[in-house]
Amino acid sequence: MTRSERNVDVLIVGAGPAGLAAGAELAAAGAGRVEILEREQEAGGIPRHCHHGQFGGRFVRGGMSGPTYARQSVAAALRAGAGLRTGVTVTGWAGPATVETTGPGGLERITAGAVVLATGARERPRSARLVPGSRPPGVHTTGELQQAVHLYGQRIGTRAVVIGNESVAHAAVATLRAAGVHVVAVVTDRPAAPLRVRQRIPLLTGATVTGLTGRTRLSGVSLRHDDGRTTTLRCDTVVFTGDFVPDHELARRGGITLDPGTRGPAYDAAYRTSRPGVFAIGNLLHAVERAGVAADEGRAVAVSVLHRLSGTDEPPGRGRPVVVDAPLRWVAPNLTGPDGARPLKDRFVLRTARRLARPLLLVSQGGHELHRQRLLLPAVPGQPFHLAAGWLDRVDPHGPPVRITAR
Ligand SMILES: Cc1cc2nc3c(=O)[nH]c(=O)nc-3n(C[C@H](O)[C@H](O)[C@H](O)COP(=O)(O)OP(=O)(O)OC[C@H]3O[C@@H](n4cnc5c(N)ncnc54)[C@H](O)[C@@H]3O)c2cc1C
């Protein structure tokens, strides 16, 4: 089948909060023809089905529901002059800044002056979490649950167990209740819960899911507790929450270097990936932050894209990797550079695999200490914490990777 071919100045892949904000900013800045492609029929990204969230950002007072936030973000991008096409999936690459797409109009090949990847993150399904057992209906991730309830009005079940206790578990509980489902328990394998699910739902800590039972419909979730006990919770619905991974498929297909910690593209303070002219923003880089952060990154990437379009950007590839030692899981950005650039809000974002009480973060390069910083609050799995970026000026651009450790 033949593909039609055309050119744009900026191509943005993904119309979530990050991609829409980037589109609005670039179109308003006169970047030329700015086009946003979205594989879903409706633009807006995850907030489209987050009826119970609190969405907002730098420019929003208070908060609003996800669907309202999504509508406002779409309207802002269109008002600024960005082109938006839905039902169009970017499937691969045909050149350094040329992508292949499939959509209602057929197959296309689009070449851009700059490509911005804003493909977001997804929750890992049960199979990817190595939970054994049968595969009956009634097993969801939070995103699938929200779409079933809020976008398609489907019936869910009567008794549900929610697995995980990161903030997204609150959204799952709220959605289940809105659908009239009794929440039997929230289960976490962590010894102490980082966040409490309110409204008198039992919170089972230190419990691991060992299997799912049921044939034509889910009938229970088997658990093993830290003290060796085993139990089965009777339910017809289970929701696996949290455990996000960046939607990095397109980046991977383009041979873009991925960071081993975040599993999104490795990137620097200018949102540059290892592929010249290809930028990345939003939860593709760090699964997951709030929508306001993704949108802030969308606005921030515009400066770097404009440099690229006008040929005034620094070539990529000079930055030093920034790596973490366990129990830290990842840091973002995870490359230094370009010269003089600082990350959003002048800070790095990090995650830990286990709770650390007011840790001391040490930044070093080749054994030479660049910075130390005591956190005022505990670092908790699943929650972001931050490291000031002032030490970037002291990095040797020809030296070994920069290392962050926690004590
Ligand atoms: C259940 C849940 C509740 C949340 N609640 C809140 C909340 O209350 N407040 C808050 O601030 N944040 C909340 N968040 C986080 C917030 O939704 C995210 O931070 C935000 O959506 C990230 O924006 P993004 O643009 O990076 O990615 P996304 O919103 O995931 O958007 C990415 C878009 O890219 C599209 N896409 C992917 N690949 C392709 C491709 N190859 N071709 C074309 N299109 C593609 C996807 O379809 C999607 O629309 C919640 C998240 C979840 C999962």
C-alpha cells in the first residue's frame, strides 16, 4: 500500500497534557506548522477518564475534573493554532525525523523539523506483574477501569479488591464506588503503607498477591502475608494500580537510548533524546508525575525545539549520564547538558524502591563530591522527591557518569 508523504515544522506524538501544552506553546511562538497526532478518537490523554482527580497546574487555581482539564487543554492548543488529528497512530520511523502513521486517511509518512514524543505511560497489566492463576473477566488496571466506567458506561462487578496503595489507588476506589462496587480491601506488599486509603476500607499491608481464582468470572484473590499466613479474599473484580511504565515503544523502535532506571528515553535538561531533532516530554520520561508537571514540560520544550528549528541548538551527545545507586530507582533528567541549561524548576526528580527516613543525597563524579543535600521529609516509594540542580555547573563534561547515592 502506498503512503502519502508530507512535511511539517513540528510533529508532536500524543495529545495528553504534555503534547497539548507543547503544541499550544509552539504554535503561539510561531514555530510554523505544528501538528499533534493522537491514536485515540478523542484528545486529552489520561485525564479524559479521570472523573475523580484534581487537575490543574501553574495556570489553574484550585482544581478541576480530568475531563474538564482535558477539554481546556485541547481548546488551548487549537486556539493557539496547532493542528490536531485524532485516530492517527504513529507506528514507526522512516528516517531521522520522519515517522510513519496509520489513520482514517490511510498510511502516511510525515517529515518534521523536530519531533516531540509525548506518548505517556501505562500501568503494567496483571500478566506483566507475574501474577499466576486463571484469566477470568473482572481483572483491570486503574486506567482500564476508568475507561470502562466513565467512557463506555460498562457494568463492573459487585465486590472488588484494589492492589497497590500509591495515590492512583484512591482514583480506583473512587471509580469503583461511583460504579456501585463494594471495595473489600486495598492490598499492598509494602510493610507500612505510604498513603492511607480513607473511608474505612481495610488496608492490608505486607501482603503479596499469589494468584487469581475463577473460571468464567473472577472469584477470589489469594494472598500471602509477610508472617507466612495465606488468605483468599472473595471478590469478582480486582484492580491492579500503580506500577507504571513509560509508553516507550515508539522511542525504542527509533533506536533512541532508554534510561535503565526510568525505562523512558534518556534525556537532558533541554528534553533532547539521543536522536538529533527528537525530543521527549511528560510521563514518557518519568512514570508518573502529575498532569501539571507534564504540561509544564510541554511548555518548556518549546525553547529547545525553536533552537532546533533555527539551527542554533547544541549538538546532543555531550552530556554525562546521571545514575543512581540502590535503593534509589531512578533520576530524571538522566543526562547533563546542554551548556548552562537547568531542569524544570531547577531540580531533578527521583524515586526510591524503599522508604528512607530523611536521607542524605550525595552527588559525585569519579569519587569527587559535587553536592550533598539532606531531605526534610522521608522519601517514600511511588512518590516523587527532589534534588537541587545547582551542582550542574561543577560537572566535568569529559568525566565519568555523575552518581547519586542516598544515606
Ligand atoms: C488513574 C490515574 C489518575 C490520575 N489522577 C491525577 C490527578 O488527579 N491529578 C493529576 O494532576 N494527575 C493525575 N494523574 C496523572 C496524569 O494523568 C498524568 O500526569 C498525565 O496524563 C501525563 O500526561 P502525558 O501527556 O505525559 O501522558 P498521557 O496523558 O498518557 O497522554 C499520552 C497520549 O499519547 C497517546 N499516544 C501514545 N502513543 C501514541 C502513538 N504511537 N501515536 C499516537 N498517539 C499516541 C496516548 O493515546 C495518550 O493520549 C493520574 C493518572 C492516572 C493513571
